[in-house]
Amino acid sequence: MESQQRLEVFKALGDNTRYAIYLELARSSSPLATSDIADSLELHANTVRAHLERMRDLGLLELHVEASGGVGRPQHRYSLAADAPSLGLEPAVFPLLARMLLAMAGDAGIGSVEAIEAGRDQGAHDARRSGAKAGRCVAALRDHMQTLGFDPESFTDDDGTTIAFTHCPFAELAESDPALVCGLHQGLVEGFVSEAGGCLVTAFRSLIDTEPCRVDLAVTG
């Protein structure tokens, strides 16, 4: 990508709304309609449409036109262009690799217990790398889960704090093996919290139990 074109791309994605739309498309395994994005981000469809056209003009998006199958206009759907910058997002080959590894884990008899332990190791590593402090345990976990794409929403009452994960970046894999994939997520959360200190996981309810999945936390001394 030429330097001038790169500059235009980063200027375009410097807009918070446009960047949020770009993330929605990057996370999706299939092209999205304007209405899909508008509903997900709680934006007006006309606002989304203008941003999509701007990104398409810069070569960031591809337009897929689908016949309506009856009376009415064809359906327009958008996806990231093949040569769009990753911006740190996962390459397209990663989901394939993840599915292959998940199948291998199943063949090897690896279950939720091993997945939780593996997740805890990674979660602890992430907490150390982020410099999470005990006084910010809940906030640090929420920030980390946001970075990973879980779109956390939290609420606090006398019993503690509950963080609900309104978007699951593992959703496709979790549908095929929820015990293993949700176990990894549970371990990530528990390992992060344990390493950061200052709060304790009192319950983790995965997609097997509730939609969306969520974690209950209690602040410790």
C-alpha cells in the first residue's frame, strides 16, 4: 500500500464510528448488510451506509449484491476487501487453524478441565503483561475482554459485579464444542483475575448456561 493511500486509510478509520463498523465486519465470518451493522451498533442505517461507502471508496470493503428472490431491491452486503489492512485483527487463516486444533483436541480426548487450565495460564500471562493492579481488578478485566472482542457490559450491586459478554469472538467454535471453547474463556477470566488480585470469580456462566455468557466477581480485601 502506497504511503498516501495508507494515510487516507488511517484517517478514515480514525473516526470512532467508522472504526466500530470496520471491527464488526472484521469479526463477522460472512458479509453483513447495512441493517445488520446498524442494529448491532445501535446506529441509524443511513449513518452506517455513508460510512460503508466511504470505506468502499478507499478499497477497504467489498460489496456483495444478492438477488432479493422476489419483488424489491437486491440485498447489499459488505465484507473486508482481501487486501484490507489487518490493523492487528486476525488473518483469515486463523479461524481455519482454530477449527483444526479444536478437532485435534477432541480426538485427543482433551476436555473442559484441560481447557480451563490452559486458559488460566494464558489469562495470568495477559494480566502480567497488562500490568493489572489489585485496585483495578474488575476494570482491568473488563478492558482486557474488550480488547479481545467480547464487548463486555458490567453492572454492580451489593453482591458484587457481573460482567456480561455481549459478543463472543469464539461463537462459531463454541457452537461445535462449547465445553472446550467456553472452558478456555473461563480459564482466561479466572487466570487474569487470580494474577491481578483484588477480586475473585464467584461464578462463570458460559453459553451452555446462559446467553450471553457472564462472570460474577466479588472484590476482596
